[in-house]
Amino acid sequence: MQRRHFVGTLFAAPAVLKGAKRSFSYAEVERMLVTGEVRGRLTKDEIASPALLLDMDAFEANVAKMAAHCKQQQRALRPHGKTHKCPDIAKAMIRAGAVGACGAKLGEAEVFAANGVSGLLVTTAVIGKHKIERAIDLARKQPDTIFSVDNAQNVNDLDEAAGAARIRLNLAIDLFVSNRTGIIPGEPALALAQHIDRKKHLRLHGIQAYAGGASHVTGFEARQRRSLADMTPAVETRRLIEKNGISCPWLSGGSTGTYNIDSEIDGITELQPGSFIFMDIDYNRIGGKSGPVYQDFQNSLTVLTTVVSKPNDRQAVVDGGLKAFSTDKPFPPVAKDIEGMIYHWGGDEHGRLDVSNASREVKIGDRIEFMVPHCDPSVNLYDRIYRVRGDQVEGVWRIAARGVSQ
Amino acid sequence: MQRRHFVGTLFAAPAVLKGAKRSFSYAEVERMLVTGEVRGRLTKDEIASPALLLDMDAFEANVAKMAAHCKQQQRALRPHGKTHKCPDIAKAMIRAGAVGACGAKLGEAEVFAANGVSGLLVTTAVIGKHKIERAIDLARKQPDTIFSVDNAQNVNDLDEAAGAARIRLNLAIDLFVSNRTGIIPGEPALALAQHIDRKKHLRLHGIQAYAGGASHVTGFEARQRRSLADMTPAVETRRLIEKNGISCPWLSGGSTGTYNIDSEIDGITELQPGSFIFMDIDYNRIGGKSGPVYQDFQNSLTVLTTVVSKPNDRQAVVDGGLKAFSTDKPFPPVAKDIEGMIYHWGGDEHGRLDVSNASREVKIGDRIEFMVPHCDPSVNLYDRIYRVRGDQVEGVWRIAARGVSQ
């Protein structure tokens, strides 16, 4: 005891080396986070709210699980970058076995490419003179980039630009399998494949088929039926194109909701799920293979808030509102560690908490973490995501493509 | 004819000097916009979508109208910066007669201060060691900044920090007049005023009272009744504090929905409206003094999109979805120049347009401008706002406090 006490005293300063908690100034915290040099015990308490937190244990488990699933099922994994918009996250998944990353828009893919990510698939058609100009630049930088097309005029425009630039572009035919973009499966898609095949400066890589209508169907069996119905025409279109002598070795689809459905469908060669890394209230609600709550993946994403006002015993107000959370779903954020508390939207900058039945007292200055209704548009509100493990902050990752929807 | 043709030829190059339209590369456009040197005829067609546009004629008319109203009613105007988050817009309003700008959060006010805006009012309480540290820094930079408080402990914390820094902080008592933050009007507020009055390093500037519940009441008379009910306790609290020998010369309130109601109430000395500069579908729906559509101010704000897919004759898809528009209201964006077309949310990055009854044909590559459901959270999605006049782009303003809710 005597000796341990002595050793403890001897090494007590500097406290940071021992992991003992000390208090930092705001400027010190910012310096540590921006330089990435987090030393000692920086805890969540030191972060300015509202802030986006990533529980690294949960995140790493999610990535490992999806990577193992794809490996076992012999499908490529190209996670969708619109969920995270963060080159560091894209690279973490490539290290875990992903072949690259999807960008919903050209701009997102440009940010990934500028940060060293290859294996890019742009899932929205590149329309207009300027965007085609940028697509050519991107293909020069990352020649394995795949661009989606769904109409003949766009094919002509891309071929002309690629010819002028003396490069060859890889194209994916975007298929209308749900209810958004794409060309009609079957004969129309075949005609487009033939049109691409005749172009000198284009190469058909395969088919891009996102069944957005299937991914959020509630109940595993219903979701399975819907995804099969949506994806079968894609598989058949791929076969039709190949039967007509055009190489079409690749079909990319799938989502967090259908990853274990689509990977059972013969002919789908690649999955492009996004939300599984974070999860959200919306995905929790769709139901899993073995229960009413979908929890194949852990909720790794929260928004940290602070109680800034308590007008009366029933109501507390946190500093996160319409600008801190996605608002496109018909349900509000849910606190991670407090039961019986209800969040009501309180305008741009605040949330009103009904604490009448809260499982613990809520005071001014308290920090409360909330799960988000929908992860993608929530992440798009923040410039950085804090990497936390337990209570410790390991650092920040830049959400470099935040707001980049162009 | 012969002579005019000759002159035309003579001055044809460079075309930019003549105002003749020519086509720019993407890189040229970016260079012009970033340096602010827009030369010649840069039109909306050259902007990468989705993009936030500000119709300068409408914006300037809105600012002039509100400034004239406040001048005539002898009220100060301190427009709320949470709407625009743009130092250039704050400064444009100060040039038109505003006394400063509100920041919903400390971080917003910091961005305004760093860009030369004074007369700042922070409308959310500054809670926690780091935020108080930052508030002291802000007060050093802009000593006329006013900070809102609604509880005694926070008053103690601010006094202690101001004492240590050897400065004096200006405080506003945030009053619970609607249903969000603040202390209860009357005796509780008086006690807080007395508490502040006893502190050596604090100065009571007056009362901050935002009646968020009144601003969006539909129908002018109903709105008037609600605002009177909400704001009367604020006016009475101000009198009560003064009757008790404490100077309380200032009461700030009002919104775009109640500017012409609150400016009729004796005792309110300042208005802090925000949305009037832009307007949105939500405010249009609340009804005006003289009709069912509230149009005291013009809709100056739109989101420019491009049609990127047309899967069939009834449906076109634009490149603006949940990340391009606010989603907190139960109605979608509305096209500015096309009648009979319905926007349906199409996920993070797309909008599905039902064009069955559209007043004109909609083709791939078409550019469509939409009015936004709610201006504040829509603006918060973009890093820049394009200043347009008619079809011309005059330049961009940085939305420097975008995402700054801390």
C-alpha cells in the first residue's frame, strides 16, 4: 500500500500521461481535435454541443459484420458514401474489405477521390455540360470510377466528351427497379446497353439497381417479397444483355434493409448498403429476421446535446432542434440513456423535453445523447464527427462532403 | 444596317464586355464566384445544382420595407441571424438601418463578430464552462454584445467569469412567453433582475421575449390575439422591474408573422424578425392582414435543381431531395414557374415530380426553381447563396455560420 501510494504520487504529474481526468480549456480541446492529437483523457463532456458522436466499438462491429457477410456470400461490398460523406470512413471500410465507395452525386465522389478513395460509383446520372466536364476530370484522377446513365442522349454527350479528352469512361446502366431514377428494365435497358456498346469511348461496366422502395418495408418477409420483386427484373436484364453478346458482369444493389435478402439472389454481384454503419430509429423500426426491432447492426450514431433551460418541472430544453437532427420522418429523436422522456421539436435550435415521466432528473447543464430519426440527412448537418470509445474522445473525422449534393 | 453590322463585328471580342451571352467552363465559373469577380453575362444556367438562389430585387425590397416600418414605428430592428447565417446579409441590413443582428447560439454570434458585425444579441443561454469562456472572448471583441440568461446559477457563473476577465457583460433576461426557453414573467423575472443588479460584473440590458407560438398562427386576427396575450406579460415584467428601481429600457421580441402586431404594442422597443428577408411556403400560408396568403414580403429564396432522369411520361426526377430542402413542415417544395406539378420526396438526393398535369413539358436537363417549405433550415444546408437579379448571377455570399449551432 505504502509503495503503491508512493508510485502514484511520483507519477502523478503530468496527469495526462496517467489517464487521470483533468479539465481542458475550449481552445485546448479545439487544438487537440483539429490536429488530431488527443492526449490524455478527453471525455465527451468537453465537446461543444450539439455534436455528432460515433461510438467506435459499435461502428467497428458493424463494419466487420457486413464485410464478413459479403465475404461469406461472395459479393463485393461498395458501401454508399451518401450516408457518411466522410473519406476517413470510406477508407476504414476499404481496409475492412470494401472495393470502394458509392457517391450519390458527382460532387461526393470528387471529395472521396481528392482524399485518396478509389473504386468510386456515382449513382446519379451526370447531366449538363459542366457536370460532364467534371466527370472527365474525375475519371482522369480515378480511372476505375463508374458513372450511371439512364438515357441515350446522355450516353452521346459522355462519349463525345470522353473522345475529346482521349479517355474511356466506365458506365453503369441505372435501372428503374423501384420508383426513382433509371431506364425501364428489359428491352429499353438492352437498347441502351447496345447504344453504349457502339460508342468508342465508353465501356459498359454493368447495372446499377437501387430498390429504394424495398429497403424500408416493415417486416422481414414482406421486405423479402418486395426486394425479390424489384430485383428480379434487374437480374433478368443483366442476363438479357449478356445473351445479346454484350459483357455485363456486374450488378450492384442492396441496402441496409435488404443486405441479407439481396445477397441470396443469384446474379447480384455487389451490395451498396449505407446506413448499417450508423443505424437510426427508422431502420430499427422495420423489423429484423428474428424480431420486431431490426438490430442486425448496432446504433453507433448519436447527437450530443446540453440542457440550456428548464422553464418548469415538466419541461427542459436542449440545444438541438431542426438544425441538429433530420426531420423527414414522422417521429422525433429518442434519448439513449433516459427512459420515459419525450422530445418535441422546439424550432430551429431547440428541443423541448417532456420530463414528467423521465427515468432520472434532468437539470440545466446536463448532457443528453439522442439517437437520430434518419442517419443520412442528420450527418449532412455536421462538419465533423467525434470518434468516441466509452466516454473517451479519440478524435474527429471531417465530414468532408457535407452539403456536397452537386 | 451595314454600319451596325460592322460595329457589332468590331466589338464582338471579347463578348463579355458587350453583355452577349457566352458559355463558361465550370472552372471559370467557380473562379469568378469565389473571387467575387463576376464579369459579363453569367446566368443561372451556369450554376451547379442544387443551389440556393437569392433574388436580389425581392430581397432588397423586403429589407427596405421592414426597415421603413421600424423607423416609422420608432422601434429598433435587430434581425435574427439564424435565418441567413450570413455576415454579408447581416451587414446589408445594418446598412439599411438595423442596429445589429441576433445569433440563436453563441457560435453564430462568433461568426458574425469575426466578420465585423456588432450589435449582437445571443438569444440562447450560454451554459457550461467552455461556452462561458467563449462568451467572454466574444464580449472582449464586441463589447456591446448582449447575452440571454434565464436562471440564477448561470448569472453567478457569468459574473464570476466576467470578474476574472475584468470586463462587464450585458445581459438580457430571457422570458418564457411562449413555449420554449426563459424564466416565468412577473415575480420570478423580477427576482432574477435583482440578482443580476447585485452583481458587480454584469449589467442588465433588458428583456428578450420571443413568442414562437404566436409567429405562425394562421389568420391575422387570431395571430394578433395570440401575440398580445404572449407579449403583454413581457411588457408588464419590464414595468415591474423598472418600478423596483432597476433600469430596464429595452424589450426585444417580434417575428416575421407579428412585426406589424408587436410594433403596435407599447413597451416593445425592438423587433427581431428573421424570415421576412427570404419568406417561405410556411409563412405564405399563415395569412396576411388583407388576404389568405401572407405576402407582406416577397419570396426571394429558391432552390435551383436540374432534371436528371425521366423514367416515364408522368415522372421526372430532380437532383434535390432531403439534403436540398428543409423537411420539418408537412408540405413539399413548390415550383416557382410551373403550375400543376407535384413534388414528392425521393430520398436524400432526389425529388420525384409528378408532371402529369404540369403547365409545360419537363425534360432531362431542365432547370427548375423551387420555393422552400421553411427557409431557416433550408439555408442551413448550403455553404453559399447565389445573388441573382433576373437571370443574371451577381455573385455569391458565404453562409459562413452554416451548421454552427454550438
